[in-house]
Amino acid sequence: MREIAYEDIVKAVKNLVMHTATHLPEDALKKLKEAHEKEKSPVAKKVLEQLLENAEIARSEERPLCQDTGLAVYFIKVGQDVRITGGLLKDAVNEGTEQGYKEGYLRASTCECFSRRNLKEEVGYNLPAVIHIDIVEGDKIEIEYAAKGGGSENVSRARVLAPAQGAEGVKAFVKEVISEAGPNPCPPIIVGVGIGGTFEKAAISSKYALFREAGTPNPDPEIAAFEQELLEELNKLGIGAMGMGGTQTVLAVHVEKNPCHIASLPVSVNVQCHSSRHGHVTL
Amino acid sequence: MSEVYHLTTPLSDEDIEKLKAGDIVYLSGTIYTARDAAHKRLVDLIAKGEPLPFELKGAVIYFVGPTPPKPGEPIGSAGPTTSYRMDSYSPTLIEHGLKGMIGKGKRNQAVKDACQKHKAVYFGATGGAGALLGKLIKEAKVIAYEELGPEAVRELKVEEFPVTVINDAYGNDLYEEGRKQYEVKD
């Protein structure tokens, strides 16, 4: 058994949260630069220019890339030969999240659903984090993190299709979601698609798809081809950066596919804005 | 072809009349922040015939919930939030003199109609450019509803704040027109 201390997890999470808020990761930056080169609309090109400038200011002056510093979402893989000492894993992740959001001058955005009361006093600063935990082989803990903004989450959708609708039905649904979203999720966007599994498996898969390095194809060549096809279809919509019209609406499409029940075909579309703030740390 | 304007608040009917969807405007002067919760309170005050915390005639409201300022700075990152959440309140404010709104994302028909009827415009700022836009805000002070935290009403002094006209006073919509221009039909 390898021991990992609670305090080390808190510290690692705090650093991850603070760094991610101000440093747009290389994959997202590269995709934005490519979009800026390819864009045909002068208005959209100007927006992309602002986004690149924004990333530079955020990095060099350590200012949050966006005022919506998101809800903190984690996918954590815990090796089964690890023993955590001094406290619970979830508590450590929440504590690191709170410290990072406070010390980084990030926004506390969690609230009670109906009264809309901010929960920073009674639950914690931007708490609770959304934490997905998986037990895997090995003696390490791998923490993958994303700061997920509200605007792009608001346009995300899930639907259970009839099996007969097949791949064409999935394509039509994804197109419908992105077309309807238009300017609202801050395009150019990354589109995570979870296909199959059960209702919640599809949704979680679509979220996890967004944690992949932008533009890295699915290892299954058939799914990779499907991703490429969707990308081309979606860029025909003409939405463009910030919805002002243009050729570069979607930076990448990531699809995760799972076996499903003989009676159903669940699909979930989770949208990520251009400020794709994600990162990971291994302990 | 889109024009570029440099305007100072408060905005007049003449300012609004020259603006067309797609034009780029650099705004300077005083603007006010408000999100859903503050909008509800402003509209309630109007219904009761009570005075508002700021002069609405010619005003520009920025839909934003900034990050907390670092020590010594007026404001943190401050890009636009999604505007549709203000759709049910904006027409009343426009009717009472509001001339400009800054946000991101689609507005409903009632807002577009109010812009046309009472001469007002909806500007889009670049969502996710919070670090860049926050730097163009030179002063910020909370003037109402401090208990709302990021959603409090703030008076901001801005210099050359870049926005694009999305909905003008003539019924044009850049989101619809821009998209039509680049849409590829099979």
C-alpha cells in the first residue's frame, strides 16, 4: 500500500485550480490560433484576435481568463493500492477547490437552486465541487479537472433516441442542439458527445469527452471518422465566433461511445466554450 | 460594411440612430452593471414609482458578474454574461430611457421590438475575454444591492470599451444576418 497524505491532495488541487483559471491550456490555444488563421469573416476574426490577446493578458498578468470561473468538475482515478491518510478524498478535493478559488480571486458561483442564494458561507466558497471517482489499478491518484462555465452548460442536452434512428439520428440531434444554441455558449466551442450506456452514462461520457486534449481523435477509427464528419457538418452552420457569423464555429468534436440496452439509444451533448480550462495532476 | 464609432455615455437618440447591426463601437464614460436579481429590483422600483439607484435616461447597462478584484485593482475579470435571462425585464427599462445593453447571446422579440420602438441598441461584447475587458474598466464602485455580491449594481468608468451592435433600432439582428452569410446549405 502506498500512502498519500490528505494535505498533499489539498495542495495539488489548489494549485491546479489557480493555474487553470489563468492559463489557457496549449491544446485550446492551438485550436484558437488555427481558427483565427482559417476564419473568413472579418468580424469573427476580430473576435478570435481578442480571445488570443485575452489569453496572453490572463497568462502574463495572472488574471482569470473569464469572470465565469465555473463550477469545479473532477474525474479522479484512484489506484487500488493507494491509502489516503488524514482524511477523506472528497473532503481534500473540496478543501483544495475552496482554497484555490479564494486565493486566486475567482468567483464563487454555487447557489441554492430555487432561492438562488450564494452558498459560499453555508457550504463553502464555490463548493461543492462535482467529483467523479473511479477505482483503477496501480498506486497513484490521477486528478483531472475542468472549470465549467454556465453559459455552455445551459445549452447542453440529452435525449434517448429510438434504436432505428441510428447514427443519422445522433447526427441530427447534435446538429439541432448546436444550431439552437447559436451565440449563447460562447463559440467557437468544443462539443462532447456521449452515445450509449444508460441515460446518466451518456451524460457523464459527454462530460468526460470534453476532458480530452482538444482535437485528439477517439482511438477507434470508426468513431474518429464520425467525429470528423460531425465537425464538418457543424461548421456549415455559419454561427462563427460569438455567433456573429463565420466559418469557425466548432474547434473539435469528441465522441465517447458505450454499449447500450437493446431498447434504447441514449445521446448526450455537452458543450464547452472556447475558454476550455482543464488540467491534470498525478500524485 | 460595418462602421466604427467612438461614443461617450449617456447615449442620445442621435447616437442610437446612426448605429447599425455589425457596427463596432468603442464606448467611454459611465456604464452600470446589473444581472437578473438586480434587474428584478429595478423593475419593481419602476412599478412602485420609486427612484432608481442611477439615472436611466441615456444609460448603458452591462450584464456582468465580475470576479473579485485583486488588492489595489478596481475590478477583476469582467466579460459579458448571457443576456436572455434579462429579457423579461429589459423592455420596461428601455421604455423608461435605457439606451444600451451590453451582453452576449440572443434576445427575444420583445426586447428587439422595444429597441425599435424606443430607440435603443443591444451590444455584444466578447464572451470569455474577461481579462482583456476587465482591464478597460478604470473605476468601479457598488452603488446598490451590495448583498447580491457579484450581482450588485456597480457604476463603472470605461475607456474605449469594444462592443459590436447586435440589435439596432431598425429591427436588424447581427446573429441572424451574420449566420445567414456564412451558412453552407447542402
